[in-house]
Amino acid sequence: MLMKNGRTVQESKHAFTGKPTFRNRRHALSTGYRLIHALRRFALALTAAPLFLVNSAATAEESGFVLHRGNPVLPVGPSGAWDSAFIDPAAVIYHDGMYHSFYAAVPTWPYDLAIGHASSPDAVNWTRSGSDPVLVGAAADFESRSINSNSAIITDDGQWVLYFTIATHGAFKGSIGRAVASGPTGPWVVDPEPVLQPGPKGAWDHNGIGNASVLRTDAGYVMYFSGEGVVKGEKFSETHTMVGLARSDDGVAWIKHDDPVTVDGRYRESDPVLRDGEAEDGWMKSYITDPNVQRTADGWAMVFRGGNGKKIGYATSRDGIVWEHAFESPILVPSAAGVSEIYFTSFLHRDGVDYVFFEGGSFTEANGFLATRGKPDK
């Protein structure tokens, strides 16, 4: 795995060195009984627990994430509703005692994505704000009409700001747009032009960008985004998706991160801060997307998708530029949640707890799921 600082991290694999041997039959039976009783106690513990462990990817001891037993926490709407087929619990923020999600949804696929609003007192029980979306692509004077909700913030003067991906019909990457409102349900006013565009031809992000994750800092604003480009070699040409960074003083005019040391033509104008894997069998080979970044007591944390977008990973950083993968394996794979597909994610860190929301399901329907890690700060 090639990180921004140029270090190569080898993926390690667990190995079993041998099988247990028993000196006699009696010892074997005794050990077997103890194992049975231990398994029974473990099963009872799981039955009593309100949550179950995410342990089919990184081990539970590694990641510490648990899936909510009542998943999905944000299910699709009723038949015929605008959000009746796929729902992405996106852009989750906490404000004045309530959690808010600006979720993206469609009644079928392919279809132009629209954005709805839901609120919750506990991040588990959600209430939709009406039966219609709060923002649709037609509200923006763009050629593309599909808008995928990415990130939300609230300014010091109480203005709500929403960042979203503007894409063509059936696509997920294009450019980044922005809208403002006095409250979460609007009316939303969309900026006349996208606030961030793909790079020039040949750049690492020239095919399209999306999945904006915006945070306020003491110096202004930072945006993490996914960029897609074609990497060409002597005998191959393949699409790679990586994570980029942009900065802004006002949240409107953005400048992409550029490392002047890099000489590769793909990075002439900007550089990714989290690159895809280079190992042929790596789970992040050619694909790291959907960054969701939060500030924590230890620095910065990022939830992202790899493995063709179906697996969720976790990375950390001291400065928001140089990132390291916290675990060798993904923290969540579809089978752990009992689904065949994982699509989009949202990430919130609050009072010492990591909340990972994700869209999980199949090719015909997907709902909003929740996994958490940590205990609330006292």
C-alpha cells in the first residue's frame, strides 16, 4: 500500500502453525466439554447484547465496531415513494440535540438522485421531514440533474450548507456543488456554478470527482473528495479512484492540494492524499473512494470504501495530509451486515463515539444501516 509519505506497507496474513494435540482421549474429551460450555456462554452473551460484533472483516478486537441489532435504521420509503428503492443515509451531522441526515434516494435505478432530510434524537430512530425531497437536481441550473448528497455544515450565523455531487444520469462522479438554506428543510439555494471541478485531461482526477467531505477548521475549510482517472502503463490502461484534498477560506472558492515534489504527470496540478493499493491481491487495488472525515481527540479519522466499493476501511492522520490505514483489513464487509452490496457511507464522530452509516442491500433495494464504536465521553 503506497501512502502519501511514500512508505510502503506490506499486508500481513494470519497463519496457523499447527493443530492442538492431545496426550489421551480423556484429555481430549475434557477439553471438548470446556469448549462447548464456552461456546454456549458466548452464544448467550450475544443473545443478551443489544448489538452484534463486526468481525467478518477486521477482527472485533481490531476495529471495535458493532452493528446495531435493529438495522436498518433508515429504511426505504413505501412503494411508489420517491425514496422507495435505494436510500443512502448521507451527510449526517449533530446540531442542538438532534442528528440530521440529508439522505440521497431514488425510486428505482438508474434514476436521477434527489436529497431528503430526516432527523433523530439518538441516531437510530429517524423521522423524515415530509414525503418529498428537500432538494432535487432541477433546482440547480446545471446540465446534469442527478445530485448525490455528500456533506453538511452549519456556519456561525446559523446558515446550513450542503455539498453534493453533480453527475449525469446513472453516474456517481462529476463535479461538486453547494447549496445554502436557513434551515435543514430549505428552501435551498444552489450556487450557480460547481465549487470544485475535475482535473485536466491526464490528471489523476480528470474522469470525475465526488463524495465531498467538508469540515471547518481554524484556518477555514477543508474538503476531502474522491477523484477518478485513467492510469496508463506499457501494457495496460485502467481506471483508478483515490482521495484528494482541497482548501478554502470561505467554503466557496477551493484550491486542491498540490505537492510540488511529485513529478508524475498525473499529479502536475494536484495530488491525492490517500492512494489506492498497488498489490495485485490487495483489497484496495485501484479503488479508494467515498471519503468521510472527522476530527477526533487524536487528530483526524477517515472512513472510506475500497474493494470495488463494497468494503469499508478506516484511516487516521495527525495532520490531515499524511494518512495511515488503521487496520490491515476492512472494518466492514457486506456479509457482516447480511447484505450483498455496500454502496455509500457517512461518518460522524461525537463525544468519543464513531458513527458509521452506510447504504446496504442488493441490486434491487438498499437501506440505511448503522455501526458504532466507542463509549460516550463522560
